[in-house]
Amino acid sequence: MAARIIDGRAIARRVQAQVADEVAALPRIPGLAVVLVGNDPASEVYVRNKVRAARSAQIYSVEHRLPANASEQQILALIRRLNGDPHVDGILVQLPLPPGIDALKVIEAIDSLKDVDGFHPYNVGRLAAGAPAMVPCTPLGAMMLIHEAIGVPQGVETLMIGCSNIVGKPLAQLLLADGATVTMAHKLTSNLAEHVSRADLVVCAAGVPGLVRGAWIRPGATVIDIGINRVADGQGGSRIVGDVAYEEACEVAGAITPVPGGVGPMTIACLLKNTLQACRQHAGQSEAA
Ligand code: GUN
């Protein structure tokens, strides 16, 4: 059996086109500020792609760069300025931040209504409470792919591998809200193979290349691979792979997301969606004022 490939690029294009249409109908241009501290090469690529995608949806997007030795005070001062800027609807601080910077303190400084990453404890708490919230982009995008592949996963035996604040924990909340039966595991889970073999939906965000083997997967299961790992390609270069042994998994799974081309493009599309949502909220606020 060959798994159906879930084409994240095509679905992301659809979402981005819809955001662009909705932006065109707004009375003012939404604004997105992207903050990059230091020069982590992967973060530079992510930030460039985010700014480029925002601009192509006619979102006014500005990249703010601070040096790797910027102080916490400098970062907080920039965030305070962006919080007060009426042209900025969304603020994103690319993670990880350099060593010595308290990431939670920085995230908490962002106006929760401009928190398009959904990382602020206000939004984290609202999501956990089942209230409307800004939902983190990667989990939101992964849920769209799950809906596309199998519909609402109500009652579906689901294994979430990875419990980060950015992906695993919020995604488990979204799956629970949809009625899925969710087991949380991570890279240190001792009997991971056994857990995987019980799941009809396997979602992996552990950051370990090839962690999930094809032989562990239940025939016909849906596999959502959120890992983005750079590994040597054996020819002196490198390539990007996920957390799932892809070729093996394709032989067994019912549907699977490729890496690259699966969840990655959805993260960016959902950032644009969240920026549009933040802009609408601000418009509602200023009308009410
Ligand atoms: N680093 C890795 N993923 C993300 C993300 O979704 N948002 C931000 N701000 N930083 C990240």
C-alpha cells in the first residue's frame, strides 16, 4: 500500500490566497512586525520566508533585527515600541532567542492581542480553557492538514509525540477540543513503538530525525510529521528530513505529510491568517472606542 501524500504546499497556497482576498477587502492594510535577535541561520531563513509571504498577501511587514549581544532591555524596549505602534497588528519574535535572554519575559511583554504566534500565557491559557484565542501557527496548520486528511478526529486514537510549548502542548489541546483520544509521548518515552502501533493518528514533533519507524505504524494510520531536521546527505551536503522514516512509513500509512512540503508551509499560511485576525480585532476595538 502506498500512502496518500498530504500536499501542504497546495493547501497553504489556498489558505494564503484566501487571506490575500480578505486583506484586499479590509479598510486598512494589516501590519506584521517580525523580530529577529542574532543570526541563527535557520531562523534567518524562516524570518525571510515569513516576511516575503506576508508581503505577497499585501500585509505590511517589517523585519526588526537586533544583534546577538542585544540586551534583554533592548529587546523589551523594541517590543514596547511595537505594542504602541498603531500600524502594527501582529508581533512575532523568532525563537530561539540567544542564551541569557529570558524568552518567557520577552513573550509576556508582547501585547496579547498582537501575539500572532499565540505564545503569550494569556493565549496559552485561553486555548487550554477552550476560549477563543490566538492559536500557534504550526499546530493550527497541522490541524488543517488533519481535517483535510480524515475530517474531525473525534474519538480517533491519537499519539502526539513531542510536548513543546510551541507545538506539542497546544496541538494536544486542539486535538482534545476536536474530541480525539490523545496520548502524549516524547523522545524519552520508553515504549514509543508500542504507543505508535496503537494510534490511528500519529503526530510527531520531537525534533529527532527518523525517530518513528515504518514498522511501528498501524496499517492505514494517518501520519503528520512536524519535524524539520537538517542532516548530512552523504555527498558532502545536507538535506531536510522529518521525524518519521518517510519511505518506510509510506509503505504502511494511509496518509502522510512529506518533509519538506507538509506542515512547514502551513505554519507560514497560518501566520498570515492570525495577522488578519489580529487586524480585525484591532479594527473592532477602535470602532468600540
Ligand atoms: N521558532 C520555531 N518555530 C517558531 C514559530 O512558530 N514562531 C516563532 N516565533 N519562533 C519559532
